[in-house]
Amino acid sequence: MPLPYEHTPDKEYQFIRSERVEPAKGNKMPSFLIINKRAGDIIGAIAYQPGWRQFVFLPADNTEWSTGCLRDVLDVMDRAKL
């Protein structure tokens, strides 16, 4: 059984990869960077928003997202949940 908020980076995506960032002191939830596999650029992040009580996606400025990449980001978000 996976631990709460256990990140499973073994899932391969075609164009992106995710990288877990440990919570800052005082925070309970990790964040996740979304990185372009080809260039290695950070193109977004997934962070927990306490007011919404859920993870949200924060795309980097001047990035464009296909439906396939957005599905991959949603998959990362789903894997971050309990």
C-alpha cells in the first residue's frame, strides 16, 4: 500500500518528468516540478493549495500545453493524492 503522498516516479511520460520537492518547514505537503525531458527546463509545478484542499497545477509563463501533456500532468496529480 502506498504511503500518503508517495511519489511514484517510475511512470514514464513521453515529454515530461516529475520531480518531488520536499515540503518547506512548517508545510505538510510536497510539491512537484514538471520538467521538459528534452530541454530539462522547469515548465510547471504542482502544489497543494490549503484553501482549495487539493493539489493545483501552476504552468510556467510562456508555456504551451497539448492535451496529452495535460493528461500526463493530471496523472502526476492523481498519483500525489492519498
